[in-house]
Amino acid sequence: MHFGIPTLAFRPAREGGNMRIGIIGTGNIARTLGAAWARAGHEVAIAGRSPEKAQALADELGARSVPLEDVATGRDAVLVAVPWDASEQVVALAGVPSGTVLIDPTNAVGHGIGSLLIAPGESMAERIASAAPGAHVVKAFHTFPFMQWTGPSEGRTPVVVMAGDDPGALKAVGELARDLGGDPVVLGGLDRARQLEEVAGFVIGMAFAGHDPSAAVPAI
């Protein structure tokens, strides 16, 4: 872990604390988080493999549609909201500049089962980091379904557990988590990302089996 290293990754936000956010993808995660961040006053740009879908989503959110190769340029953070098996390819095509905060919410798990579909000892977050050398990858927003962020939370505040090596990137993503109504918590460096991905697999497996995953975790 490298929490003591100074960083230049998190550029000063605009007046009022607004950020310039790029979103790669046009599905439910892109729509839900993009809408929430736009409501919070952030500048949102949408890109996808289908320019038509990207433009439609941008129009819906009051955001901008940009080409994939421009979505990471000049952004304070970029969300990779595409299926896990396409994430490395689109990140490479986007040409993410060094120092960019890159948010990975992907889940490489078997549908309805929750078992990880990647090789032992690796994580999708680290694979995405390899596809974007120099980017500051943060694993986050992957343990809740997108519906969690469509309205105010009832009961306990959802905890957004994050893993990443750069303190500035973690700070930026933590602020975005608060904009969604979440409580950001750092688990550790990016070497803990696989552990977080296993947690998502556990939650998914339990939920599809008809059990409450939180009931299997001690209340403290």
C-alpha cells in the first residue's frame, strides 16, 4: 500500500467542489451514477462503444456525449461502467492519461452464482490498471445493485468500500460516494481489490439463493 505518497492525481475541482467526470458505458450503472452526479452539480461526459447510445444517455442526463478517445481527457475521475469482459479493451481504446482517477465497479462473477470468472490471484481492478498504465485505479461501487443509488437510502447508510493505492484518488472517489448518499471506507491498497471482488461474489450468490447477505456478517 502507498497511502503516504503525495499525489497529483486529484486536480483542484471547479468552484463549488464540482468535478469533471467521464463515464464509459451507457447501461444502468452509467445512467444511475451519472444522473446522481449530474444532480450534485458535477460536469458529466458520456462515451460508449455506440455513439448513438452515448448521445441518447447524455441527452437524458443533461450531460455531454464525447468520443471514447476523449472521455478521459481533462477529467477529475472516470467511471468504467461496462461489462467486466469488455472493460480492459475499452479502457485501452480510451487512452486514459497517466494520473487519471479510474473507478472500477465491475463484477467478474458468474450470474446468479457469484463465483469469480478470473484467474486465481488476480483482480479485475488490477487488470484494468494494466490496461491504463499510470492511472490511479480505485475499486468501488460494485457491492450494491444500481437500484441502491436511485433514491434516498432507508435505514443504515450504505458503506462504499474502496481499494486503491493513491490517496488523492481515494479522496476523490470518496467525495463521489458521499454524493450518492454513501459512506466511503478504504479497505486498503489495490492488492486488496480481489478480496472486495470476492465479497461481491458472496453477496450476489447469497442474494440469488434467497438469503440476506448481511445476516451472515456479525453486527458490531
